[in-house]
Amino acid sequence: MLGLYAERSSLMNEHVKASPKEFFLNLAVFAMLYVVAYVLIVLVNNCIDYFLPDTLFGGHMSIYSMRWEIALLIVTFPGFLIVSRVLGKIYTSEPAQQKARARQWLLYLTLFVTGITMVVIIVTVVFGLLMGELTTSLALKALVVFLVSGAVFEYHRQIGSDRATLSKLGAQCLAVVSTCAVVLAIGVGIYITGSPYQERRVRLDQEKVNELSGIQNAVIRYWEEKKKLPESLTDTDIRTYVRDSESIKEYEYKILNKETFSLCAEFKTSDKQDQDVKQYGLNKWAHEAGKVCFERSVVN
């Protein structure tokens, strides 16, 4: 009886209270784990949509959202590794902290969320097949989710194990594989979205499109009042957008006939393959790199 009582007392004392420091470190590491896993899945799926577009369902990949995903991974994944390392040192010096109730709750919450995610993905794959979605693309997306979910399960197993019996080689392999996967995803994402230098050129061209649109509206307003096209852009009620904001040169404006005119500008990039341009209906200003002229009518 005394032995049984001692055993029960030992089991009850296994769960110790975590200090505020350990609690918030555990909260931070699991929060970053959720963010990294989710964002990695979304980013890789966007890459799949880029390389294997499904014409039936249309491209849902957004360059803008991909940049957010890359930024989140660049910040949260190193933070996750750093906090995990700090916790590892704490558990090595204080093994009893591994049995803290708050940590156990977070562990099993992670296990629960991962399990639910895998079930949802299986349902999504079956539904996509029934809807006729591209099999290769769908299969790759499902594979990505299973691999990420499997990595989360393995992470749960590693940190849920006793540090005395935990395989250092297994932990190192998991860290190396996950790091390679994240770096590869970020690299492919940057390849698709373009470098920061390229993005600056794209945004300068987008600003030119906005200015040309403003000029077009000013010319139409002038025609509605005077019933004729302005001889020059300085005759309109707009002054700010008359000059190219990058080169400070005046935009080229030509009268083609009584109701038609053209606007010309120099562009650094081409946006004809830009998914955001296609998605939001900006094709009327689609352009290649170099000098491009847009023919516009005041009656359309």
C-alpha cells in the first residue's frame, strides 16, 4: 500500500508549475510554430499555383500576399529556432520543467490542431477531385500539407520526449530539414515575386500608370466642358501628374482625331504576366518594358 501511495504521489508531482518565463517562452515558441507551419503551406501552395496554374479554377496566386508570407517566414522562423534553443537549455538544466502543465496543454493543443488540419486536407483533396481540379497540382498541395503536418508531429514527439533519451541526431536532422525547406520556399518565393530592386521598378511603373489614369480623366473632363480635346496637358485642370514622377519629363500627349488621343510613357518593367493586374482588371494599362503608348477615346 505504501509503495502504491508513493507511486501515485510521484505521478501527481510530475506536473510542476512553470515559471512566468517558461510559460511565455513556451507560448511564444508554439505561436511561432503555428505561424511558420501555416505560412509555409500557403507560400508553397502559391508557388505551385505559379508553376502549375489551373485554367479551370483560375490563378489565385497574389504577388502581394506572397511578399507578406516571405516576410513572415524570414522573421518568425529564426525566432522560433532561437526560442526553441533557449527552452532546450532550460530543460537540460531543469528537466522537471518538461512536465509543467502549461507546456503539456500546449503540446496536446498542437497535436489536436495538426490532426484536425490533416483531416480537413483529406476532405479538401477529395472535394477537389470531385470538382475536377487539376490532379497534379492538388496532389502536390496535399503532399505539402502532409509533410508540414508530419514535421509538426515529429517536433511534438521530440520535445515531448525525455531529454535524457532524446536523440540529438534526430533533433538536429529535424532542424536541418525544416531550415532547408523554409529557405528553399523563401528562395523560390523571391524568384517569383522578384528582388527588392525589381519591386521598386515595378512600383515606379505602377505610379506612372496611376498618373496616366489621372491625366486621362482630366482630358475627358476638359472635353466634356469644351467639346474639344486640349492642345496640351497644361490646358487641363490637372498639374501634378503632367510630368513623369521618375524622370521629371512631361508625358507625351498626342491628338489623333476629334475624339481620340494617346498617352505615352517609358516603363522599366513588363506587367503583362502580373497576376494582380489580371485579377483586378487593370489590363487596359498593361505594358511591356520601354516606351508604350495608350490610345484613348473620350466617348467610351
